[in-house]
Amino acid sequence: MTTALAVTSHGHMLSPPDRHTPRAHIFTPPGEQSLDAALTETHTLLEQHGYLIAVYPATLPTPFLHRLHTIRSILESDRIALLPTQLPPLATGVLARQLRQLSLCDFSPGVLGSAARLLGHYIHAGALLNSVAKLDRIPVSLTAHAKSWVPGAQFGVLAAPSPALVRVGGSGEAGTLEGPQYATRLTVAGSGLTSDWVTRTLAAQWRVTDIHEAYLPEDSARWWGTGKLVEFAAAISDLSVLYQLVASVRRDECHWCGLELIGDRCAFCSATLPPEPSHPAARAVRAQDRRPQGPRPQAPRPPRPQEAPPPPQGQTTQGTAVTSAQGPSVQGQPDRSAQSPQGPSAQPPPRRTDQPSNAVTVHQGVPRP
């Protein structure tokens, strides 16, 4: 059973790095599609793939967000994962493209959905802006606000994984943005500004392997506070590296829906893992529970009478030999007089002298002299 990916904007549908990477489904805004049509499309995706993961920006308009939750509620399906992200629009498309690549691997739907939060920490996303006067996504100092009114001023802004801002002059940059320490692919999309600083200066500083140009998402201008910008995102593009990154994380089982997950939260039911116990013995028990479940061990078989272990040396058994017509004598049976109501210390009654002293043979419970 495979997993389908979905996005909420055509700008988040980036071209695949190869012909094997599948496309993602694009949800239509509620003003352009009826609810019945949206339900039919989503139900068809679940029938074809089994699971659906939708990646959307945290700034998604409220009516669109309500539409997604309505679809999930009406279908009553726990196989739909709704994953908001704080990344900028272009980086959201890069994250969705990475999940599309990983959907070809042997990861379970729970692991693939949980990988979205993990991969988001390895994406360096930012933009080249001509003004930061209306930028409210990252902290901006008063000095930077004042310099935004200077003609020809440009700013290099980094939004993820940690916010940063530098002034870019006409002859070069006044500062540098801290980039990734691993091989990445730089995706660039611009409107109204030249991208020379991004494709030459920044790409050389970050030592990217290659540069991919894309269309600017329609919600980028609203996210960055200006329509003149060059948005960029550096991320891992090698599928083998992505696979090793996700596969190296410890997997757990969601105690609510039973799916596999990495991290501390299930992508499908949003249940969090219980806190780790503080006692070492309890932690050992939980670690034992995380091991793969194999066949149930069989309970040890109680020993048969002939397999009873011999008594220790120097001690004697309290059993007696009983001769029965139904079978041979059995050694080791407990003395029935020890289980009488008088207690184990009760003495047997005195022997009558008018009875014969020879042994008694029992035949079907009727004594014969």
C-alpha cells in the first residue's frame, strides 16, 4: 500500500528531480470547487493509494483550512494526515518534493508523515528583499526598518532553520548568511529583482551542488511583505541521503492508532508519545516493548510425575507407595493424612488389634480381606 502526497497550491508543486518521482495532488480552494467534488477526489485517492499526506503552510487561509478538516471528518478516515509547516512558500514546495521522493521507498505511512518535521530542520530557506518594512515573519531591528527607505537597499533574509538578516549593497554583501554544512541543491524563484546575489554570491558561500529555477509561488509576496523578491531554499536532493537520514531515526509505535512514527508525535492522529519513565527498570521495560513482536512464547509445561526431580540428599520423601489394580505404583505422591482437616501434625488413629495385619489390596474401591 502506497502513500499519496497533496499540496494546497500550484506553486508548491515543483518539478521532480527525475522521471520516477510521482506528482502530488493539488487541493482546490473552496471558492473554486464544491465540497462534493472535493470529497470524491479525496475518496478516490484513498482507494488508489491507501493513505494521504497533505502538506500546507501554516498561513493557509481559514476557509481553506476548514475545508481540509471537513473532508477528513466527513470521510471519517484516520488515513489522512494534515501537516502544517512554518516554512516559507518555496521551501514548502521543496519539502513536499522531498516527501514525494521518499514515497517511493519502503517507509510506512506513519514514518513518511513524521519525516516532514525532521526534514524541515535541514532546509535553509530565505529571500532577497528590497524592503523589510512589512516583514513580520522574523525579527527586524529599527535600523533595518530605517534602511529600507534608502533607494537601492537590499536585504538578505534567512527564515529557517534560524532567522537572520544582512544588508546587501550595490557592490556586494555587508554580511553573510550561515548556510548548510552538507551538500544541497538551491532552488530559486524571483519576481522584480535580479537573482545574481543569490545564484552567484550566496551559492558560492553555501557550496551548493546545483541550482534549480522555479516559478514564484503566488503566496510568496504576502509571506515576505513585498512583491519584489528572490526566494531561495537549499535542501538535500539526493534520495539515498534522504533515505539514510530518515532510516537512522528510532521508530516507535503510536499508542493510539498503532502506526509507526519517528519523533514524538504521530502525523495521522496527532497523539504524542508518553513521557519516558524516570526509573531505570521502567525504561528497560519500555525498551523491551519496542522490540519487534515475534511469536508468543509458550508457558513451561509442568513436569509429569515420572519427571519429578529427586529429593536432595539426606532427606526423605513423605510419600507412600499405593498398589492399585488400575496401574503400577507411583512414587512421590503426598501423604493424604498430612492434608486432613486436623492439620499436617495430626497423628494417625491407633491400629485395631482385631484386624488382620496383612496389607490391603484395593480393587475398584472395595476392600477384600
